[in-house]
Amino acid sequence: MRIRPKGAAPALPFLDILAAGALGGIGFTVSLLIGELAFGGSSEADDHVKVAVLAGSVAAALIAAVLLRVRNRHYRQLWEDGDDRFGVVEGYRGAVSRLPAPPLPNATLRPRPNPGV
């Protein structure tokens, strides 16, 4: 049995979802504000909340860095082996390290007016 979010592509492995979720764990520093509001700004519990939230954010960053590095190595190996999932860029004849930008949609680009003038 495979576990995946509803609507996730079958080609999206669970480790990729886990790595993105760990990266999202860095954003829990908003909990500092919630902890301060709950325990008061000068209580002993407030200091414990700050240490715990900051330690959790650092741990989430480290876990995400390890998982993303492992996944990057995996996908780089697949790309170097010529896996079909990466496709071909039609009409491109240059070095792989410099892909052209996609064409802009049918829209007219106009410079924005400078409000300071």
C-alpha cells in the first residue's frame, strides 16, 4: 500500500513529500509569538517556549537539508543515466548547463511608471 496525498501524481515519491514537509517545519517560528501571548513575555515558561521552538526550527532545517540532498543526488543520477521522465527540449542545440528561457505568452510588456517622478 502506498501513502500519498489526494491528487498527488503517482510519480511523486513519498520521500519528496517528506522533504518538502520538513522544509516547511522551519516556518514554525510564528509559535514564538503564540507562546509569548500564552505564557506572558517575562515568565520562565516563555524562555522554554523560545528554546523549544528555535531548536525545532533548526532540527527541521537540518532534516530538510539531508533529505533534499539525498533526493537531489537520486534525481541527478537518474538524469545522468538518461531517464525518460526528464524529456527532451525541442529545438535546443546548446550545452545542457544553459537552457533557453521559455517564450513569453502573447502579452504586451510595458514599463511600469515610476511613482517617485
